[in-house]
Amino acid sequence: MNENHQKLLETYLQVPDQLEAALAGLSDEDLNLNKGEGWSIRQVAHHICNGQMMFAICVKAILGFEDVELPFTWYMQLTQDEWADVWAFERRPLAPALAAFHGSLQDLADLLAHLPDEAWQRSGHITFRGQSEPTNVPIEWVIGMIPRHANGHIQEDILAIRKLHGK
């Protein structure tokens, strides 16, 4: 594995620890705090976990089929708020989601660590909500996006909510 891919995987594998550090010391009641509107800490954490697991399936599809249309057409039919409601993010405990998050990250990192560098160049495409044309999505992009996405939510949502409520 080349140095760039190794660094991407190292950053990727840090995400569960970063999320759990952001959640550390919060009670179950605290997880329901929000900025006065919008998602609660619990909902944000579920969203981070869920996104990783959905994109892990995409990476596996890319490995099997070059330039595959990734299985997100169904997801784009509802807003993220609607999916949060459908998947009961506001009512579910976090422990099972965090355990699955850890497992999903470890599984995908292990798979990628055992592939030739050329596999990292493979890509699929997604037509994101509001777009008429598909976006090319290489494996490298996905593995880099997951930490950026998670850390954005950790900083801008979870830690901001904690600060707002003195937690």
C-alpha cells in the first residue's frame, strides 16, 4: 500500500475514537440536547454512523463493478431529516450504532489494506439530491470524505451543542 493510502486509512480509523471522545461523559438525557432547533447530539451521532455504513457498501460495490451507479437512488428520494425520522435516530440508543460503526470501519479498512493500490483508483457514481448529472466517486474520495464528514459534524454540531449547554 502506498504512503498516501496508508495515511488515508490511519485518518479513517481514528474517526470512531474521535466520535466517542466527543460523546464522552454525556448522559442519555444529554444526547437529546440540540442547538435550540435541528438535530440532537443523538441524531447527529446516528447520522455519522449510518453514513459510514452506507458508504462502506458503496466501496464494496465499486470494487466489484467499475463505474457502477452506487445504490443511493432510493436514499435521495427522502431528505436526511425524513430518514432520521424513518430510522428513529431520536429514540434509539447509540451503543449498537457505535459498535456497528467500529466494525464497519475496521472491516473496510482491513479490506482496503489487502488490495493493490490500483483498486483505490476505481470509482462509481452517484447522482446526489438536486443534481441532474452523476458525480464520479473514487474509493480514495470516500475514504477521505468519511473523516471530513464526521469531524465536521463533531465540531459544528456535537461539540457546539455541548458548549452551548455547558456539557
